[in-house]
Amino acid sequence: KVWGEAQQWCPYYLTRRAINHATILVFNYQYVLDPKVAKLVSAELEAESIIVFDEAHNIDSVCLEALSVTVNERGLEMATR
């Protein structure tokens, strides 16, 4: 915290930079499984990084939610044109 304040860096961006140097990360699984968030987070991970999911007992429902889409009649009509 002190070093970040001395550099006038936001803790969020400081953490994003530190990800590049970590070998083990403890994440809430939503950071990696949600496609919108994963683009930002996983792009900064090293290939050899180890990810430990916190609260993984809910991972199946989050996967379903993150990768599900809602289709309505209007959307189907637009897709057929």
C-alpha cells in the first residue's frame, strides 16, 4: 500500500501489474469464467500460472449462467432474415 501510494498508483492497476509476476493466484472463479472479465484477467496471466478458485462449490451454476443466452421470439425472427 505504501509503495503504491508513493508511486501514485491505483491499487486496482497495481494488482493488475503484479499478476504478471505471480506464480499462484487465488481468484474468485467469476474472474476467469465470465467471458467479459476473463478477457481482461487471463490476458495478463503467464502460461505457467496456477489458479486456485475460491468458493468453487458454486462453480457449476456460474458456468451455466456465464455461458447461457436468452433467446426470444423477436431475436429468432431477426436471425432468419
